[in-house]
Amino acid sequence: MKTLAVLFALIVGSIVHGQTEGTGNITATVTNVNGTEGKVRFGLYSADSFMKTAPEFSVDTNVIDGKAIAKFEGVPAGTYAVLVMHDKNDNGKMDFDTNGMPLESYGSSGNTMPYGPPVWEESKFEYSGEKKEIEIRF
């Protein structure tokens, strides 16, 4: 009976370990946030969801000492991009003025500032499933 219990524990342990293998955490930090109002919203996107649908992972954070830090947990290896915006009025969306210019700060993991929305090719990065840290500037 003891042998059966040990065997069962080993099988369950390998199943649980196998489900988390190849996943890890990505930490994204914005270091130049102006103001403390609202939330800073982070989204981790794949090529299929980038600028089209909801992100695979999302985190909303507060601003502390001019920084916003998001930790995406249990992320499988793959190709991703992080988009981030400072939702100052906390309405859950990017606000624009009448001529289409953003009224709220935003950035992407590529740290490029094109005239227009972020671009997948400039924002993407490879993720191996191990711990990764990204710094993003608005």
C-alpha cells in the first residue's frame, strides 16, 4: 500500500511539473511615468492579438515614485510584445483629442515612437520561458 501511495505521488508530481515546464515570468517596468492619477495598463500580446483583440495577459498597476511595474506570471515560451498606457482618467481606454493625437502616454516593448500606433515588428521579442525583465519608456 505504501508503494502504491508513493507511485501515485510521483505520477501526480510529474503531471503538475510538466504543465508548468516552459513557463515563467516577465516583468515590465515603465520608469518615466508623469503623475500618479489613474492606472498604468500593461498588456502582453502575441502576433495574433497585437492591436486586434484582448492581450493574452494583462496587469493594471498604480504609479509609485514615477514607476509602474507589471509582472506577467506563468507565460509560456513564444514571441510577444508588451503594450502599455497610462490611463490617467481610469476609463479603461486610450483617449484622443479631436485631431486623433493621444491624450495619454503609451509605449511598447520595442521602445520605438513611430508617428502612429505601435508596430509588431518593432515591438516583438522572443521569450524562452525563463525570467525576463523589460524596461519601457513613454
